[in-house]
Amino acid sequence: MRKRIIIRITLIVVLILIGIFLYTIGKEHKVLIDNKDITVGEIAYSADTTYNVWVDNQEIGLLEKGERKVAMVAGVSHKIVVEEIKDKVLTGEKHGKRFKLKTNESATVNIPAMINNANEWIDKTN
Amino acid sequence: MKEKIQNIIENFGLPRIIIFLFLVLLFILTPFVGVRFDTSINDVIVRFGMNGILVLSLVPMVKSGCGLNFGLQLGIIAGLLGAVISIEMETIGFAGFFTAVGIAIFFAVVFGFLYGLLLNKTKGDEMVVATYVGFSSVSFMCIMWLMLPFKSPNMIWAYGGSGLRTTINTKGYWFHILTDFFQINIGSHIVFPTGTILFFALLTFLVWAFFRTKMGTAMTAVGSNTDYAKSCGVNVNKMRIISVVLSTVIAAIGIIVFEESFGFIQLYMAPLYMAFPAIAALLLGGASVGKASIKNVIIGAFLFQGILSMTPSVINNIIKSDMSEAIRIIVSNGMIVYALTRIMRVR
Amino acid sequence: MMKKQSLTKTMNPGVHFLINYAVPIIFTILIAFAIPLSGLSGEYFIRELMIRLSRDSFLILALLIPVMAGMGMNFGIVLGAMAGEIGLIFITDWRIIGLSGMLLAMLISTPIAILLGYFAGIVLNRAKGREMVTGFMLAFFMNGIYQLVVLYGMGNIIPISDSSILLPRGYGIRNAISLLGIRQVLDKLIPLEIGGILIPVASLLVIATLCVFIIWFRKTKLGQVIRTVGQDNDIARTLGIDVGRTRILSIVISTVLACYGQIIFLQNIGTMNTYNSHEQVGVFAIAALLVGGASVSKATIPNVFVGVILFHTMFVVSPRAGKELIGQAQLGEYFRIFVSYGVIAFSLALYAWRKRIEKENERKKAMAFKRGILVK
């Protein structure tokens, strides 16, 4: 009798854990991507050129100077990759960064800051 | 004293008592929520007259042991045919009404007979077969409404379409023909639909009288104790068919009265679920799958229509939102489920 | 003295077959006429069939276990469908997408489905012999409760954070919710394309797994118990089986399966009609099963698939055939509905008639035996 109760409780706990797991890796997050001028602390970064953007292997498209686009992603770990395009030609320069998002977070990524490895290239909000 | 209360509860069933008390509560609340008490009562009476005959139609079949008439739609269709044809024939007033009734009775007898034959072949499972026969016939008639050669401009689709419209107005034909008959006006807010109520009383009396005749008693015997009836020489199958025809005919008349009061003939899918409110009303009045009486009809129809008309007006004023549909579904279907589960138990 | 033997037993086996499978046979004939009439291409058919097989089969499979338990066609699957929809509402509100979303919906609606199934089981136990009508009315009743919860409770007592799925008045879920986040997530999980037709491999695998599960289940101890209960309650009782509990269990299993089936169904469609999606689930699933040759007392896995193919072909074909035949596509709509209800009415009537005849013959045999006449 006791064994049954223990098994049942364990089962329920396992299911709840699975539920939390599914919730976390399935949660949709909004990631805004800016190709805009930004001032971080004392340094100003400017958006010079167009970039082709990928988030988690999903092609977001071309971001011109001053443009902002939205990517909807699911889960915790993400990767953003940008490819430089100068004067309508692929220069071959690629930059990539990884970032994590907690369950209720959404983020804004700034490309100029990101390319220059500034610390505040990504801004996360709840 | 406590035993007496317990007895009453067991006899009537807890849900019925709850619903009755609920209705009383609603009535008491009316003045406090800005709803006029007299218009409420009026509404209930009008709806009672409108729906009463349909509830009445269920009685013969219950008494003969055919169960609750989930195939009420067949009678309704007969009535619809009568109504539509009478309008096609441009008959108005009382002549129109009685033409409709006459034609409806004709169809009802035919349908009822066939339906009765089917039920005799499926004894024991009548209710579920009836439900689907009812549904299929409504859908079948949908096809018919589209195809039958009706010409009256008041009924067919405008702009040269073919087939009947979904709702047809009875105004100008026999709308309110009974309701306005010897209409009694009490005060400025109550309009008593004398004609309708009188007609209902007439039919009720006829049914009551029928069950006091030899045939009526035989029918009741068939329902309550088949073997005994057989040993008395009663032709069980014949009685059942007669009861089905009777039920179908009364239902046909009932829907015409409904239309007379409501003002519209509703075709196509409208009759699909019409059996349920009638059945719920009968059960609410104290009937069961095997037993029904005139008393059940009157009490049940009144209670049911009371809930149906009072709940929206009172509750909506309190909660400021329209829950009436959901409540109606819960009450009417809940009653039927309750009645179906009253008799047998699996241990 | 002449002995009248069972109508269905001594007749020509050919006729016996015809009567038993009357429904699918009539259907096949009907369809054979309607397909050329509708003018639709073979490729269209195959594509539609593939979609419907992968989408609808799970739900229909959920009907099998109650039949095994002798409870007839379980209209309670509508309750399972409602549970699934509640799960979907939540994951849409929480914005969980992809396969995780679908699985999470299944996870959280399971306890709801179990609860509803348990309730349905108790109600049906008190309506022995009338399970189908009661189940039918119960589904309607639950719909009222569902409306109370979803149309009034959600956004009110039940917190919903995403206001885009709520009605303008601030509470109550909208009539249609987009399930874009999980759209076709199972279907496209393992993509396979043959001749331009997309084959939803993962969905079909899931269905195959369920079939295997049902076959295995039949052989387990519990499966045997359920079948015994289905054969004869009294014998089961003398064997010490708790008949009531077994019946409830079979309904619970069926309800949970229906819950998953509805989620799979909606995942394929991609939108949920909050208040309508589950209404016709019962009727169509049961009609399909009956068209496949099942009866109130016997339903097998082949019945499910034959049924899906026949019934859904009819579904696809009727509007067009109606248009060609009489010039109104609307007619085809009504024809479709008529056939669905008609099939059930016909099957049930046929079954009830056969049942009665067998009972009559049993009675006659018993009486003849009593009179001391040897019965062959």
C-alpha cells in the first residue's frame, strides 16, 4: 500500500518536472534586433552598413542602417549570427554570439555594439 | 418531520427541488434587480403556452413504454410542412391556422406510422435510434427545403433564388391568431394569451380524456406491464404504433402553435435539438423514462420556461453579462442526464 | 414441430456477411457513384486521405475500448476533446510553441481528461442499458459547463495573461484561436514527400503506436477483464471482477485518448474553434467507426481505418457531387450531415433489430426446451 503511494507521488513529481522542462524549452521569446547607432557608456558605435541576420538558424533577413526586426525564438539558449554586406556585396565578415534567456525574458540586440564586443550588446527585459 | 422532508426529497429528486427553489428565488429577486415582476410572469405564461403542447406530445409514447421521444423532430417536420404549405396556399387567419394543422396532421400520421414500425423493430433501444432518426430526418428535410417547388414570394429566397428561406415570417397569415383571441389585458404590462392557453387546455383535456378510454387504458397497460397487457389480448405492437402516431400528431400541432406565438417558422437545422427542451421540461415536472402524466407536463413546462426566461433577465442584471445560454444548456441537458441515471445502477 | 432457428445463424454465409457489413457496403456503393460525379482528381483524394488518416484516426481509436467493455459508442470522447482544448488554451496563453507546446498541452490536459472521464464513467454506470443516449446528453451538458469555464471563467477567475485571445469585453476566450505555434508540429516532425504529397510520418507513427498498444492491451490482464465485462456483466461479477470500476476505467482511458486525439487533430488544422471544434467530434468519429463496419458490441482496428477512408471520402466528395447533381453545393453540405446522422441511425437500428431477433430466438429456444422438446 505504502509502496503504491510512493510510486504514485514519484510519478507525479516526474510529470511535473517534465512539464516544467517542456515549458522552459518551448517558451516563445521576442528578440528585437537593431542595426542602429548606440552609445554605450562613453563609446559610441555607429551602424555603418547592412547585415544579414540569423537567429538559431532562422533567417531573419537583411537589416539596413537604422532598421529593427523581430525574431521569435523558443527555449533557453540561442545564437545570433550576422553577416556583413557592404555596398550590396558580401564581405565575408561574420560575427556570432550566444545568449541565454530566462523564462519570461525578452531581449533587444544591438548589432553595432555586438560586432565590437561591447558588454551591453544585448539588453534583457522581463 | 425530518423523515417527511427526506421522503419528499427522494420522491421528487434533489435536482428538481433545487431548480424549483432557484426559480422561486429568481422571482423574489425581480424587483431588486430592476426587472418587472408582472412582465416576468407574463413572459413565463406566454412561453408556457408556446411550448406546452410539445411537452404534452411526449406523454403517449412514455405511457406506452416507448420511452422519451427523442425523435420529436418527425412531428415537428410534419408541422413545418403543414405551416409552409398553408402559407403557400395563401390562407390566412383561423382558416390558415387550421389548414396548417390539418395538413400537418396528415403528414404526422404518415410519419408517425413509419416511425412506430421502426420503433417496434428496435424495442429496448428506442431512445437512441429515435435520436438519430430524428437528426437524419431534419438533415434530410434540409435538402428537401431547398429542392421542393415552393413559389410563394414570402418564403423563397429573394432575387430569384430557389428553395425556402431559413426563417419565414407568419405575420399577415396567422401570426398570434390564438394569442390575440380573447386577449385579456391586465394593467398596462400583462397581455394574457388567452387563445393559446385555451387551445393548450383543450388538447390537454383531450389527452387526459383519451387515457380514460378503453384504448387509453390499454396503452398505459402496454407500457407498465407488457405481459399482463398481452395476456388480456391487447395487441402490443398496434398500441405502440398508435401511441407514436398520437405523439407525432400532437407534436405537429405543437410546433404550429409555437410558430403562431413566436411569429416565425424556422426551417433547416433549427428543429435539430428541439426534442431536448421538451424532454427536459417533462422530466423536470416529475416524469421519468417510464412514467408521465398530465401533471408532469404542466408543472414541468411551467418550471422549465420559468427558468429559461427568468435566468437571463435576473442574472444578467446582477452579473452584467449574458450567461443565459450556458445555464440553459446545463439545466436542460442536466435534467435529462439526471433522469436517465435514476433507475438502474451497476454495482 | 418445426423449429425456427436463429435468423442470422443458418442462413447463407453470404447473406450473413451482407447483413453484418451492410453499412460499409452501402457506403462503398454510394461513393463509387459519387467520386466520378464530383470530378476530383486521384491525387487530390490521396492527399486528402493522407491528411485525414493522420489527423482523425487517433480520435476514432479512442472509441474502441468502451466497446470492448460493452458500453457501446462512447459519446464521452467529447469530454476528452474539451479537456484537450483547455490544455491548448493554456499553452497558447503561455506562448509555448513547437513540439514542446503540443506535449505540454497533452500533459496538462491529462488530469482534466481523467477527471472528466471518471465523472462520465460514474454517470454511465448509473444508466446501464442506456449508455449511448446518456453519453450523448452528457456531452451536451458538459458543453454547458465548458462554456461556463471558458466563456466566463477564463480571464476572470482563471488568469489569462495574453489578452489577444480574450474577447473584447475582457474575459472569455475568443471564438477562434490561432494555434500557429504548434501548427503541424507533429505532422512535419519527420518530413517525407512522395510524388508531391507530404506524408506526416510522425503522426502516422503515433497512430501505429496506439494500434500496437491497443492490441497489446487486449491481451493484458486488464484487457481480459474488460472484455469479460463486455461479454457478460453477471459472469464477470461471479468471477470476482468489480464491474463498475472496470467500466469507469475503460471510459477514463477512452477520454484521455480522445483528449490526445483532439490535440493531434487541432495541431494539424492550426486553428481552434473554441466552442465548436468539439461539438461534432462525437458524431463524426462514431459515424466513421460504424461506417467501417463496427457495431455497438464489436469494434476492431480495421473498422477504424476502413471507416476513416470511406467516411472521409464521402465527406470530401459530397459538396461537389451535390453541386454536379443538383446545382447547389449547399446541398452537398446538408447531404454530408444527413449521411453522418443517417449512418448512425441505420447502424443502430440494424443492430437493435438483430439484437431483438436473437433475443426472441433465445427465448423461443428456452421455451421449447422447457416443453421437453429437444432443440438441435
